[in-house]
Amino acid sequence: MIISFFIIGVIASTVGALPLGASNIAVINTTIKENTKQAFKIAITAGISEVILSYYALHCNMAVKDFFDRNMWIQIVIVIILMVIGSYLIFKSKKEERVKPSRLSRSKYATGFLLGILNPPVLIYWIVAFGTINNNNLILSLSSSLFVLFLFFAGVYTGKVATLYLYSKFSLAIKNRVQNITLVINKVTGVLLIIIGLAQAIKLSF
């Protein structure tokens, strides 16, 4: 049934969005420090980035995987950036939070899009996902009908936004139960970023 492509898109996107990544952390952080409305702005554009990456993965497939395998320095730079930002957040003092952010950093739409699009592991995930999908008698390619592609990418967008929304709601549930929440969330976010960076470094070593 053709609607199955929408369902597959939702499932594949949700599975990819469940592990804590930059977009998830940004949504959690924004919900706790500000509100769900601002966090949802991040989710909206992060969903667009997810569609773009999944489309690109479908278009390039193995060529993209080979590119990242040949250019390990890109993944090493990403690991270093994650570790640096994570360390900064852990040791950031409360007084530093008063620094006025730039216009770009204040834009939740820009934040969501950039965090979503600058994410090579997600690109690799979609390459693997398409390989799994096409190995289960559900052939999907750019030569598929426009309606099939529309359903699939609509599912991808829905899955990403819905998952980030659930992260936001979960964050809201604990927002009023923790004192000094801003300081706590900075340290938790920093630890999570370092863990993600270490996980990527471990993957690169094997």
C-alpha cells in the first residue's frame, strides 16, 4: 500500500532522531531556559534539514559514505568541536550567561536548520537506512513517482519534528522541579556533548 512509504519515513526519521544529538540538546536547552514555543521553532527547521539530508543521501548513497570514509579529518573536526563546546558549557560561570547573544544565535529557526544540516552522522544514518529499506522489497529512489517521494519525505519531516516535540514536552515536565535549572542544564548539556564526541572518536578508532 502506497501510504506505507509515509509510515516508513516516519519510523526511519524517528529512529534517527531518538539518540541525543545537537538538535535534541538545543530543543531541551531552549525549552528549559525559555519555552516550548521557541523550542518548536528549532524543531520546524531541524525537520527541513532532515529532509534535505535524507534527499541528498538518497541521491548520492554510497558516494557520500565513501567521501566521509576517505576524509576522516571532517569527522575529527566535528569531534573536536563537540568536545570544546561541551567543556565550555561545563566550566561556564553563571555571570557569563549575561553576555548578549548575536542576532544569528537568537534566531531559533537558524539554530535548528544549522544544527540539523551540519550533521554528517545523520547523513551516514540515512545512507544505511535506505540500504535497509531497499533490502526489504520496498524500492525507493529518485526515479520513484513524485507522490511516493512526497509521502516518504513528509513522513521524514513528521517523524523528526514529532520526536523533537516529545523531547520538548519531556523537558517541560522537569523544568519546574529542579532549582538553578540554567546552571544545571548547561553542565548536563556539556557532559552530553562530550559523551557524543567521545562516542564519535571511538567509532573513528575502529
